[in-house]
Amino acid sequence: MDFKEIQELLRLISKLELKEFKLKEGEFELSVRTKFHSNARETAHVAPVHVAMAPPVALPESSVPAPAPAQQGAPASAEVNAAPAPAPRDNDYVPIKSPIVGTFYRSPTPEKPAYVKVGDKVEAGAVVCIIEAMKLFNEIESDISGRIVKVLVEDAQPVEYDQVLFLVDPRG
């Protein structure tokens, strides 16, 4: 388990508000106590996280708990249009969400252009990005045809399950 995977696991533990989490796979051991764990020594405002690590061991995907759906929406701020007509609201758009926890990439390699950018038209089934999870690169396809109006994630940024990645105007 590498550092990024441990970070993702810690984010998930925090999001699920677990009191304590222990993982043991071969010689690898991970033990975490969060602010939700209470004992006589801790106060409510102190939230220590203790991590004990042994040598890294490759974990099968089934040993990591399944992520819970995130409660994230689109940002509150809307892009300002110069046209006098009122701009469509973000809730008029259809989101493309992350199906997994991982690292978001806009292009297949750093040297190649992004799969999609704002203003591009996409068809249902078209690849819009890649999400790396557990050293696997997963192509994410659009479920809808339309025009990309917002990219809500920066390249190489960690993403959560069900996080909105793109907003698509289905009217094209």
C-alpha cells in the first residue's frame, strides 16, 4: 500500500466518521483512531490520528472497504456570461460523476491533449477522463450526449466516489 492509497483510506475513514479502524494484511498493519474515538484522556476538540505502518504489502482490492457515496455537489459560484440573457444555472446541467475513488487525469499522458475541455461536444460512451485507482487506469465514459460546460476537478487531483467531475448541457 503506497502513500496515496493510505491518504485515500484516511479520507474515507474520516468521511465515514469511524471511531477506530484496523487493517492487517500479511506484515502490513494500519491502525487509526479518529476524533470520534473517545476515552478519558481526549477532549472533544482534540482529534489525534495514530498510524502505525509495517513494510508495504500489495493488497487485493477486496480487502479495502467500499467507499460510501459522497455528498458533494457543484460549486456555488457560476461562470459569468457576457450575454444579456440569463445564464443557465448549474442545476440545469447533467453531472458526470466519478464511479470510483482515485486520482483524476484529464489526458492519457502529460504530453497528450485533454480528452475534453469546456465547449467540447461529447457523445454517450465517449471517454472524458481517466481515474487511477490501485495502480489501474480506468477510462471514464460519458453517460450522456451534450456540451461540456464545466470541468470541476483539476488534473492529478484526488477524487471521491460520486464526486461531480464535469457538467454537461444536454441541449448541446
